[in-house]
Amino acid sequence: MPPVQRPKGTRDFLPRDMERRRWLEGRLREVMRRFAFREVGTPAFEHTELFTLRSGPSIVEDMYTFTDKGGREMALRPELTAPTMRLYAEGLLGAPRPLKLCYFGNCFRYEQPQKGRYREFWQFGAEILGAERASGETEILALAHECLRGSGVRDPVMRIGHVGVLKRLLSDSGVPPGEQPRFWPLVDKKDFEGLRAALGERGVDPDPILSVLERRGGRELLEKVPGSGLEEVLDGLESMGVTGYTVDPGIARGLDYYTGMVFEIDVPGLGAEKQVCGGGSYSLAELFGAGKVESTGFALGFDRILVALEAAGAAFPEAGPDFFVVPVGPAERGEARRVVAALRRAGRSAETDLAARNLSKALKHAASAGASEAVIIGEDELGTGLLTVKNMGSGEQRKARLEELLK
Ligand code: ATP
Ligand code: MG
């Protein structure tokens, strides 16, 4: 074993892993492009306060924090919504609204690692700032839905709720708003037994509350959230051809800055770490000195989507070169290099033997490198200008001029 290994909860990505990651990234970027979201980038570390403003002081336990050499309290970003709001407050206040922003970046959390849960992981997300409420929520839900569809994940389950449900149930039972947040993490974890006990201790009858939170269904459940505006959102989704979601009154998202619609997407096959997306409507910009701007957004767990695709045996595109150019002997090496260079300049991907192998070993290497075709260059080829091209899949050989291969 090497004397220094990678830190716990982090991963190295081998070439094949990176190819898959870039492929998925490309698919998600393509969805963002079609929905006309524009990407932003923010630093990997921020002032710790940015995240405690958003999530409260307890977030520090879950973060990588450090004091820099100037004595500043810094944190590696655990998420990208707060940085995006800060970016808005610092650089986009004058921009026409609504703003449709997206991001892709690594995030860091001091968690107990397991499959689908890492200390460094990647989030792909989007935020709409300053839209009319129902229109923004519809757009965000349609985008999240399309991201899952575009990545090819099988059977994702989208659940849509509203933070007003839980708040109203608790208020109706005599729990004032200031006392409510301690119940949210239990709902967020769907720990209904824990919630039952906690409500009991508080002297609240848990049954009417649980009977609502445990229900899932269609839009008939919206009567539990009068005035939520979700009717209009679901109508909007229908117009956009988005179906297959459930209404879930028991979504809490655990944090108190959500102000309206909240939603989650699960891939049930993933087991414990099945949630691949979370989001909703929130009001955060004012915390960063930007005035009140209603926003809606989500973050996708990029790594978990990949785990789901790999578990389902998804067919990732193979990334071998178009051509592997093989000189028959040392005398043809110069010509092989000339051919490789011409192919590359024409935009094709091409490799040549860099290990001075003989023909049969070089062809074996071309196969293991995943080349589509081998181009064999011997004395004959030098004389006639006709190259021998071998299809590495079928083994068939043909003769072709370099100009044909450049197209
Ligand atoms: P969980 O309940 O699984 O910890 P979360 O509520 O902390 O998730 P969010 O903060 O909403 O997650 O982040 C959005 C998405 O990022 C999650 O739905 C999940 O897919 C992914 N995610 C969160 N934490 C991790 C992690 N440590 N490793 C990999 N992916 C993660
Ligand atoms: Mg978490």
C-alpha cells in the first residue's frame, strides 16, 4: 500500500470513471441549455458565516472549517445555494429578473462515509430568482424532472409537498411557530415513530398530524394545503407534459428558510441513500443584504445518480480513439506519425504505437485501447498511398486513401 492514501470519504476517479462523469455532466448541461439556465461559478471555500446564516450554527459540525493565516473563519462549501445567493447579492443585483442560474461543483461535508455518501461529492443545481411564485415553481419542477429523464435514471419518484402543511398542523395543535423547528428533522427523516413520541411528550395528540403526514397521493391531497398555489403548479406541470409525481404532505426539508413548495426525488433502488434531489421555494437573499427575492431551486446529488445508473447496468458510451495507426516496421514510423497528425488536425481522435511494438502486439494494444479502426502502414501503403484499414469490431479490412479517413 502506498505510504499516503486518499482521505476518508474521498474518491479518485480513474479514466473510465471520469469518462462516465463527464458524460453525465454533459447530459445535465444539455438539459440546462434547453431550459435556458446560465451557469455560475463560486469559490470552493467561503466565510463560514455564509453557511451559518443559511443553516444555523449547528451546520459547523457537518463542515470542513479552518482558520486561515489571516485569522478568518473559513469553510469548504457544503452546498451551493448560499454561495449562489451571495454571488447574486455581490454581482447580479442589477440584472433583469427572473434570473435562471445553474451550477455544478464539488461540495464537502464531514459525514460518516458509505455508498452514496461521501465527504467530497458533486452537486448539480439550479435556482430561479424573482419569478412569479407558481411559474417559478413549475419551471423548477419541470427542469428537475427533465434532468432525471435526461440522465436516463430508471423509475425516479418525485414527491411534491409544501412547508405550510406541517406548520399549520402544528399550529392547529397549539404548537407556536417558535417551537416548531425541533420537529422538522424528524419529519425530514420520515422518523414518524420519533415524531409520535416527541409530540406525545409535548402533550400534543399525534394522530391527526401523522394521519396527514403519512399520506401520499394525487392532487386530492392539496386540500390539506389551502392557499398553497400548488393547484396552479400541478396544472402547469400537466401543460408541460410532466407526470408521474406524487403529492407528499410529509416533506419538511429540515430547514426553516423554505417558504412554499418543497420537493424530493428518490431512486428507491439505492436503499438508504436514495434521495437524489431536493429543493423548493425559499427566501434567502435578504440574509445576504440583497433585499427580499422569492426564489426556487434544487440540488441534484450527481454521485448518487451515477451510482443508480451503474447499478442499473446503464450503457455508458465507450471512449476509445477513432483510429489506431500502426507502422509495420521502423521504416514506416515517420509515415504513421504523419497520418496520425493529419487525422488529429481533421478532428478525428487518433493514436499511434508509442512502445515500438511489432505489428501483432500493436494491434492487440489497439484493441485493448478500444480503437474503432486500426490503420496499418507498411511498404505497400507507402508505395500506393492506399492505407489498410481494419475494423476492430468485425475484423474486416479495406483499403482507403487518407483523405477519406479525414472526413
Ligand atoms: P441526505 O438526507 O441524504 O443527507 P441532504 O438533505 O443532506 O441529503 P441536500 O443538502 O438537500 O441533501 O443536498 C442535495 C442532494 O445532494 C441530496 O439529495 C443528495 O442526493 C446529495 N448529497 C447530500 N449529501 C451528500 C453526500 N455526503 N454524498 C453524496 N451526495 C450527497
Ligand atoms: Mg445530509
